Amino acid sequence: MPTYDYQCQTCGHRFEVFQSMKDERLTDCPVEGCPGPVKRLLGTGAGIIFKGSGFYETDYRSDSYKKAAKADKPSGDSGGSSGSSSGDSKPAPAPAASSSGSAKSDS
């Protein structure tokens, strides 16, 4: 439900009213003793806050983009896997060398 701004035509009192769009416009000033009519003012409205998913252009990609991304993803993963496996193979010999080096020191 929106908030509407009103202003009294007689005393100039400004106020806001939280009411449904189906409700009738207010006609009387809420200030006691003021018989003046009120006028609904045009407002800027409330600010919109975008939270969560669905508000970025990357959230709603076209089907052709999604298909191309899926086609690139396995090759990107296999390249990353081979890079990580080669990275894993490099650290594995290093501890083995230090453990065999310590074994040589012990003998």
C-alpha cells in the first residue's frame, strides 16, 4: 500500500497517509479547528532497493549464452584439473624429497 502526501489548502499543514489505492481521497484537514480542504500532492515515491538474485543482467542470460558457457566449462575444468593435478604432482615430490633427504640423514 502506498503512502500519499496531502496538504491543507487553508492552513498549509502537510501530512502523509498510508492508504490503499482503492481508498477514497481525503477531503478534510486533520488539524482540529481547521475546516480546510486537503489536496493530494504528487510525490517522488519510495526508493527501490534491489536485493537478492534476479536483478543483474547475468542472472537472465540467453539460452545461446548458457549453451556456449556449458561448452566452454568442461574444457575450462579439464584445463584447471590438469593444472591443479600438475600443481599437485609438484608439491608431492617436494615432500617426498625432504622425507627421503631426512632418511638419508638418519642413515
